[in-house]
Amino acid sequence: MAPKTSPNTIASNKRARFEYHLHDEFEAGVQLAGWEVKALRAGRVQLTDSFVTLHRGEAYLHGCNINPLLSASTHVVAEPKRVRKLLLHRKELARLVGGINQKGYTCAALSLYWKGPWVKCKVALASGKKAHDKRASIKDREWARDKARVMKDSRGT
């Protein structure tokens, strides 16, 4: 079951939690432009098709769509789907590279959130789920929803 979203959460990638088994999770900083920070504060971000690649010892976030505000980006040519650099420690990058190269995992972006004045991205090493695993997670999710509904009804009577 997906964790509850906190008030600091900007966007979450529910699709990644459904499509993959998540193993190691890391917290990465995101290198952003000023107009992107303003757009994030307005909640104009979509993280569903995003993924992380590693190139020359650095991690990059692809597919994260940040739509610019009309008033904030008048003097800058805004590119909503540009590749953004993720800021990780060298040991964390080594663990990501090891997981991808040796174990055959992929790297998925799970959520964007505020940590003080900074934007952080939760990144995880992930392996793909089979069809029966997805059916099991759907079954668990529906059972949790039914259980909550029954508990709510029993409190009312």
C-alpha cells in the first residue's frame, strides 16, 4: 500500500509503485531553475512518466513535466520536459550504479517534496512486477478500501 502523502509532497508517482517492486530508496536534491520552483509552488508538475538515468557518474531525471506559470517566465524560454540533474552523494550513486549494472534493476522517481526551502526527489531501485504481482496489489488495495468502508460503517451504528 502506498504511504500517506504529507503536506510537503508536491507530486507522487503512483504508477511506479504499481509497476515495480521497490528496493532501496534514496533522497536526491533536484537542480532547478527559478521559474521551475515557482511552478512547483503552484503545483504545476506531473511525475507519472518520469525515470532516472545515470550518465558519467551523475543521475538525471527524465520525463518530469513542469508547466511554467504565465507570469513567472516572461523573460526565459521555458522547457517543461527538460532533463534535470539529481544531486546525490558519491556512495549513493555507486549503490545505484551497482544495482542497475549487477542486479538488473531500474531506477524510478517516486515523489517530489519540499524539505525546508529545497525540493527533494525520492528515487528507488526497482525491479519490474509480473502480471500476477500486479493483480495481487490490486486485490490488496481493494481489500484495504473495503475494510476501511466497513470500519467506517460500524462506527456510525
